[in-house]
Amino acid sequence: MDENENLQDLMYPYSLEIDGARADRDQSWRVGRIQLVLGYAQALADLDGNESYHLKLKSIFDDKGTLFVTWKIEPDEKEKNYLEQAWHSVVTDYEGNDVEHETEN
């Protein structure tokens, strides 16, 4: 089975978990920041013509300035870089902080 066949199983319904429970009322801005990062990363994928990028994502959250990303399907380095570039851009206030990737089993 190739990657596209695996992605077909994940296409509908599509959802992405953004963990806002970890952000207390004083830090609710974290969810908005993650949404900006996701939009930036998706724009990079769109520019690359990467139609399956968003289907690989499972969940995303930040903890003390580190962005944690869980993938349904192993991403390639370019796909990881979409989020890393977005996280290190001016849309966040954590320029230079880490992005940790893991693939669910």
C-alpha cells in the first residue's frame, strides 16, 4: 500500500487537535498563536503543491515555548520544516525555540 492509499483512509472527516486545555485564562493567546502557525505552515505546503500535508497532522500544542507536533503518518523533512519555519517566524514571540516531532504508532 502506498502513502496515497494510506492518506485516503484519513481524509474524511479531517480534524486536528489543538490542545488549549494547557493554556489557562491568562494564556489563551497560545491557541491563537498556534492557529497562526498552522496557517503559515499550510501556506508553505500550498506553495509547494503538497496536497497531503494537512492530512498527516494529528495534534499540536506548545509547552513553555516548545511546539509539540504529533503526526498520523511520518512526515518528510520538508513537511517538518513548514512548521519549524512558521514557529520561528515573526508570527510568534518564540523565535528560535524548539519544535518536537513524533509520529503516533
